[in-house]
Amino acid sequence: MSERKAIIKARPEISITRQCQLLAVPRSSAYTRPQHVAEVDIELMRQIDELYLKWPFYGSRRLRDALQCQGYRVNRKRVQRLMQQMGLRAVYPKPRTSQPGKGHKIYPYRLRDLSITRPNQVWASDICYIPMAKGFMYLTVIMDWYSRRVLAWRVSNTLETEACLAALDEALIRYGVPEIFNTDQGAQYTSEAFTMVLKTHGITISMDGKGRWVDNVFVERLWRSVKYEDVYLRAYETPAALRIGLTHYFRFYNTERRHQALNRRTPDAVYAGAPEVEKAA
């Protein structure tokens, strides 16, 4: 594997993804040498992440003000740059809050007023920023909306589509086909590569409205749980350590962590066919 890592590097004539295909290496396991990120920026990104979890409607101006109140000397331009690097956007309604790729098709939101009464009726997916001791990664999950069960997940050091596709392929292989698949309007989910997989399996595609985090609220709540119950407490040093830690956490989340909204049952119990708990989208 070390020899293959030495070969895989950016080249104008062949993409990283194609190099991975030729070497039979999963794209999500191929890492570029991380660029140096100043320690003060890492600390700022950690603080921005915590503030964003509390107030997802905060834009760069409010986050700048909050950071300055905490004693950080930071201007709006710097906050904007770090938010862009983290993949964060304020979620109040405004133009272009969630940007699809150029030419990508946007699909309507299909869950409004829909009663979700069974497993595999609706799956949802999202991506979040994961801070580490010295750097950061991105986490993609696929969740069953009815049971809140995490069906598949991947971590990656980029915001590309490959990690989303890998998680989707695993979920489809292990759990079958949902009726509806809901995401935001990010370029990863509006890409032809991702939507074609859904169409091939006859899955109805649903996408959140612009700036409406409530349209995918259960996954948004998962981010808070993952970060406060695991990531922030452990400050993982390496991607390998993060993967191991998240493996343990999601096993706990699915099999042991009881949810008040599920009548104190676990996601596994509900997904396996416990009595129905009707939830309107």
C-alpha cells in the first residue's frame, strides 16, 4: 500500500479517481499529503464548529462577533475562508445557500406532510466537518429516517462525491432499496454519478429546500450527538484513529443509545420491526 500511495498524486493528464481505479484502491482510502494548516486556524475552526452546532443560522458576521467576544482577533474575511474550507453555510433562507454543481439537476422536497411509518421508507444523507487534534476530516452518513439507524458511513479528507457513493453502495448492498432518498442540494448529491445510482434502483429523489436544515433535521441532530458524545471528547490524532473511534461510536449509537423520540428504544430495535412510532416529516 505504501508503494501505491507514492504513485497516486495529482497529475493534469489523469485524475486521482482514475488512478485509484487503475490501482484497485478505494478512492476514500487514498489521502493527499495534508497541507500545513496553522494551529490558530485549527483552533478557530474548532470554535466555529461548536458555535455552528448551537446556532446554525449564524453567518460569517455573527460568527466573527461571537469569536471576538471569546477573545479571538479575527475578521469576517478569515471566518468566511474557514467556513468555506469546512463546508459550512448559514441555513437561513437566502439565494445560493446550498450550491449544486454547474448543470446539475435539482429535485423537489418529497417529505413535506409525509407520514413515515416503516423502515426503508426514507433514507437521508449528509456530510459534516469533523475536527481532529491536528487537522480535520469530513464524515458522510446514510440514515434510515424512521428508526434513526445509521446504515453506512465514510470519512474522507475531501468534499468529493466518492465517499458519498461508497456509503450509498454499502447501504444498498446491506439493507436493500429505500422508497425515497433525501439529501441537501450539495454538488456531491446533485452529481450525475450519485443520482444515477438512485435512478437505476428506482428510488425517488428528494432534496431539501435552500437553507432549510429542518428538512433533514434527524441527520442534523446526529451531528450534535457524534461531536459532543465522541469527537470533541477524544480529539482523534489520525484518520485511522478516527475510523476506529467512529466504528465504536456508531455501534453504540445503533445498538445501545436509547432515543426519547423512539420511546426509549434503540435505532436497531426500531429498525428490526418494533411497534411503529409514526413521525411526520
